[in-house]
Amino acid sequence: MVRETRLHPSQFVLPLFVRSGRKVRRPIAAMPGVCQLSLDELVIEAAGAFAAGVPAVLLFGIPDTKDDKASGAYAAKGIVQQAVRLLKKELPQLLVITDVCLCEYMSHGHCGIVHQGKTSAQILNDPSLKLLARAAASHAEAGADMVAPSDMMDGRVRAIRQELDNRGLEEIPIMSYASKFASAFYGPFREAAESAPKFGDRRGYQMDAANGAEALREVALDIQEGADIVMVKPALAYLDILHRVKTQFGYPTAAYAVSGEYSMIKAAAANGWIDERAVTLETLLALRRAGADVLITYSAVDAARWLKE
Ligand SMILES: [Zn+2]
């Protein structure tokens, strides 16, 4: 009766990785239980999650080809656009959220357009916004219920909001990766999404793990620009940020428990060092206690089943 915080599958979002092909389930070595899925397998996986009580998925695309304009990110027949159409047809009740970024589609693996100078390379913020807005709009036109820009370019929430509104998609909400830190916890994901940068790193546009006040400024900007849900990523090492964001803004807040967080629990459990179920649920509960309304987690299906038992 006096329990303050509750965990429920209705709070969960399951990230899924989609690629071309048929009957493909390509396991990601560093993330046991997580696979890159072809469209047919994606539907099976999403249906299983929905049946377990997980109401939403977050889609990441792995295109067959990459270029320096990220063409696959906004192609009408891009892999994510195809996946969205299929999921909304097969599972109309499932909330389909799409990750909006360019890195998976760029030959160099960065989240924006790169200007290659003689001695150094530079990310071009403003020209990248147009491509991000096009990508988001193409997802929404394919039927996505919500778009989630993860690039951390300045001004991208406003650019996406304007593009959606211009195309008559005013009702599509934006979940922004509002405070996304340059984190070593993303390691296993880069194998999953095949999005590791070919040179340099992402510290030019992601945040320094040392900066809490800056995170709040980034969140404030995204809210001003029209974000409907703000996200903190990673989750477990940033509980203070999560708490401050929720306390200061009172906005719908999401926490993304990233690949490294998942892999650590899986690895320790595989060695018999911790109880996977107990640690996973305790971790998710901690995110809720810190202030998260929405929990994005690779453990969504297991956790939903555990909570029902
Ligand atoms: Zn990216």
C-alpha cells in the first residue's frame, strides 16, 4: 500500500533493428537475445512484444547501402519506411516510434553531413537539419505514430516540427533525445545498428558526461522547439539528470536504458554473478523512481512477462 513507485509494461518501449531480406534473425554478439530482423521477422517479434503487454516499439533501420547524403534515411521505400507500413498494417494497435538519425545511412557513420577539410573534418549542423526533417516526415507519412530524433544537432526539433506541420502531420508528436551523452555505454549498439563512425567520435554534438546543467539547457531548448517527450540517454549512470529533468520541467520524460546497460546485466547473469530478473526489474524501477514516465529497454518483453507472473 505504501509503495511509491510502480513498474508496468504499459511504460515500456522495445527498440528493434530492421534490415532487408527474409527470415533473417542476425544475432548481435554483444547483446544476447537481440537480433537484426528482416521485415517478416520484425512483425513476429513486434507481435510477441505486443502480446506480452509492451505497447510500443522504437525502430532503427540498417540499410543495404550507405552514402554521404544518407539517402536511405528519407527514401519513401527505405527500410524503416517499409517496416512502419508493414507494422501499422499487421499490428494497428502497436505504437510505432521511429528513430530519426543519419548515422546508420551515412557512409562515414556520423549523425550529420560532414565537410572533409585537408587536416580535419567538420559536421555541418544546419545543412543536416533539412535531411533530418525529411527523414522524420517520410517516417510519419509511412504511418509512424511518433518520431524520435537522436542526432543532437542544434535546432533539429524545430526543423522537424516545421516540416511535419507543413506536410499536414501536425498531430505527430516528437520524442527528442534531449540530453544524449557521449557515452561508452553505446558500444554494443554500434554493432547492432552498424553505425560506428569511421573517423573521429561524436563528442562534437553529444554531451560531456560531466555536465548536468548543460543537459538541462538542452532539454529546455528542445521543449521550446516543440518536443512532446524529452529523453535522457543513457539511463542508469544518469539518474540525477533524469530526476532534475523531471523535477524542473514536469514534462513527459523517457529514459533509454542503452545497449551497454543491457549487456552488463546479461554478461553478469550468464556468469551466475547476479540474478538477471531481479537486477533488471530493480534497475527499471530505479528509472521510474528517478522520474522516467517512459522506459526504453531491450528487456521490455522479459520484464513485461516477469511482471505478469
Ligand atoms: Zn546518429
